[in-house]
Amino acid sequence: MQIYLSNFGFALRKLLIREDGQDLVEYALVVALIALGATAGMNTVASDISSAFSGLGSSLSSNV
């Protein structure tokens, strides 16, 4: 029984020391930050495009 507990403790310690999952978490945080920035930027870009087309439409309608 003591051997099983020792092996379990060793396996648990080995699992806690591993750093393989940290890269995935860091990449996920970077992707989330980029998505947040893109979402915030799209609102500004969408309003700028809308005003540009409105100006173009009013210019065309006044000249035609």
C-alpha cells in the first residue's frame, strides 16, 4: 500500500511541476486580447465607413 501511495505522490508531484499547459493559456490570452481589440476597432471603422458612404450618397444625389 505504501508503494502505491509513494507512486501516487510522485505522479502528482510530476503533474504539478509540468509546464506544458502554460503555453496554451498564454496563446489563448493573446488571442482574446486581439479579438477584444478587433471588436473595439470595428465599431470605429464601421461608423467611419457609414459616414463616408452617407457623404458619397448625398454628394451623388445633389449632383444628379
